[in-house]
Amino acid sequence: MARINTNISSMIAQSSLNRSYRDLDIRLERLSTGLRINRGADDPAGLITSERLRSEMASITKAVSNSERAGSVIATTEGSLSEISEMLNSIKGLVIEAANTGGVSQEELEANQLQIDSAIDAITRISNTASFAGLQLLNGTLDYLTSGVPTSALANTKILGASFGNAPNIPVNVQVLGSAQTAEITLTADYPGAVNDGTLLSSLTLEISGKDGVQVLQFVSGQSIQTVVDAVNRLKDSTGVEASLVSAGNLSSGMVFTSIEYGSGAFVSVKKIGDSGEFFDTRISDQRDTGRDVTAVVNGILATGKGLEIAVKTPALNVELLLTEAFAQDTANSKIFYITGGGAQFQLGPNVNVNQQINFGVRSVAASRLGATYLDNELQYLNSLQTGGTNSLSSGNFLAASKVIDSSIDEVAVLRGQLGAIERNTIQPNMRSLQVALENITASESKIRDADFAVETSKMTRAQILVQAGTAVLATANSTAQSVLQLLG
């Protein structure tokens, strides 16, 4: 063909050269950015997938950071509680020393009280000052807020964890199914002689056993039943058993031996020793009895009972409740209160939902809130051991003081254990899992989006060759039209 107005060969060469330039530009861009996908046109489906993976990577990275922060908060809290635990142990030693009244002077007693006062003040001070980045840890800031707690039914409430979700509050409904019982043995009043005059028919030796120990009591014939009751009650602190008349003021009504505490851990054993006092064996209802733990449901969930205490632990609600004696016997009515807010919530997962969050509460460990112990139908706290308090050393209530300090030590130890369990069994495994997930997702995203330099370098070399060849061919195609001039001779 000898046409000069249209150079088809040049057009073909130009088109090929343009494609080679575009291919070369792509290779240069990928090698300069390190990315295979720089815009949506490079790989639309791959871009969508990689952007989703990048979003997951960012979420997981922040979740790891959140977990590390949660671990730091718990470690700081546990460190302060460790100091409180040391001081509580010191207070216990001082109480035990002061109880040795036969070998401790009044001056030493007062010196011990000063140390106790100082330690209790220090515990409250730590409660008020322990913080992490401005967040108060032990003054009740991280405790849950409640509303409408029926104190006549619930002597003490501990909210250890609550997940609100989108709900403004969490109702807590408590229904007693089986009443708490003390251990009880009754000496019936239908034996001859004693019914009429309320005296023992013969000499009697009794072995009284309870949770706190064993004591042997001896009585002679003709003593009043009230004498037996009084003797048992004088030793109730060493046995855990108290006695009373079946009918108050009626000596001929018989006696009842009862454990001081409620629950399956309490028991009463009354046993006659020796040959005399046969009437006792024949008229006692039983020689040994064990108490019964309260049985209750909380929000329809069967609670674990221990004496007057119940506990429920679910992912949504973790509570421990101390029931009053009256409510622990009431199977006809239920009580309700509300958790309205508070607590500490940690976002440990890459998505904001309740399954990837943990919630727990840290109660105030100030002396006025620590060591709640049910004594004489009222709660007594650690501050009752201070000068002027119900259980100060000068009061002589060493047994009550010991119970309060033991309760305080247990409460702090349990709180430390709970925080440690969260850190070890939840936060640390969560961090390891997230780090593994981050590695795998990062690798997947890299395969989709990052450039393979070996492949791109090879393709760039090919594109460079094609550009050079295309340029040469285009020059040749443009010059072929000149050959037609030879036809003009």
C-alpha cells in the first residue's frame, strides 16, 4: 500500500507504545510505594478486602493497647492492696498480743492501740490516694452504684461485676427458696419431775460441741434448768453453741441448744457422759444437728449459699449478698434493688460489644467500709477497732475485734485474688490472642496489598524493553511513508 494520509503501522506502534508506557508507569509506582494496590483501579476487590483488614488491624492494635492499660491499672491497684494487707496482718498481731491481758500492762495496751489507730488511718489514706493517671482506684470510684437496697433484708451487698449493655440499670431480684437454719437440739419437757419443777433429776455431765470447740459441763442433781442454760451460754464463745428455755421464763418447758452461726458449717453436738442422767438421753431430740445454708435465686438464677450469704456469678452479673436473719427465713417475699451505674469497664476486643468487654467493681477499702462483719445483729467495720470504737482494745472485745480483722484480711485477699485472676486468666490470654491475630491479619493484608519486588522488577524490565522497542518501531513506521517519493522519480 502506498498511501500517505493514513499510516496504520504508526498508529499500531503508538498504541503499543502507550500501553508499554502505562505498564512501565505502574511498575515504577509500585516499586516506589511498595504497594501493589495504590488506587481502586489496581484491584477493586483486593482494595475492599485490604481496607477491611486494615480496619481490623487498627482495632486489634488498640485492643492490645487497652489490654496493656487494663493490666497496668490492675497491677497498680493490687500493689496498693498489698500494702493494706501488710498493715492488716500487723493489726491482727497487735490484737492477739493485747488479748494476752495477763502479761500485757496498761501502757503496752495503750501503745498497741496507738499503732492500730495509725495503721487504720494509713489504710484509709491509701484508699483515698491510690490512683492511676488521675483515676482513683480504691476510694469507691470504681464501685457500682445501687439504688433502693432494702437494708432490712440485705445487710451487705457486693457488686463484683455487672454488664449493662444498652440498659440504663440492672434490676437485682432476690427470692429465698429455702430458709437458712442454725443447728438445733431440743431437750423435751415431757419427762417426769423436771417438767413440774424445772430441775435436773440426777447429776449430769454434758459434752457440748460446736464449730468453735468442745466443753464439758458438770451439774448436780436438783440444779435448775436455768443453771444449765447459763453455764452453756457462758462458754458460747468457745463452743459456738448457745442455750435457751423452750418457753422463756418457763423452767419446765425444756431446753434448746442452738449454734450461734447459720449454715452447713455450723453444728451442735450434745452428749451425756457417764452413767448418771439417763433421763437426758431419753428426752433429747437428737445428739447432733447441722445447720443449713440459705437457698435463693437471684434474677431467676440459683445462687450459691453459705450460711446467710449468697453469691451469683454470671457474665452479666457477679454479686455477693449478706442476708439479714429475718429475710433469710422469709420464703414468701422477694426483694429487689437496682444497679444504676459505676464499675470499671475495659474494652479488650476489637469490636464494641459486651462479649469483648470486662466489667468489675472495686469497693472502697477505707476503714469505715472494710471488714463488714455481722455481730450482734449489726455490721461492724475495721474502724470499730480505733480508739473509742466498739472493738477497741480498751473495750476488751478481743473476739469481736479478731473477727472483724479476719474479715478485713479475707476481703482484701479475695479482692487481690479476683484482680489477679482477671489479669492472669482474662487480660494476658486476651493480649496473646490479639497479638497472634494481628500477626496473621497483617500477613494476609500484606499478601493482598504489598508489592512483590521480584515480580515488579521483572515486569519493569520487560516494560522498559517494550518501550525502547516500541519507540524504535514507531520511528520506522513514521519513516516508511517517505519511500513513496521514489515513485515520483
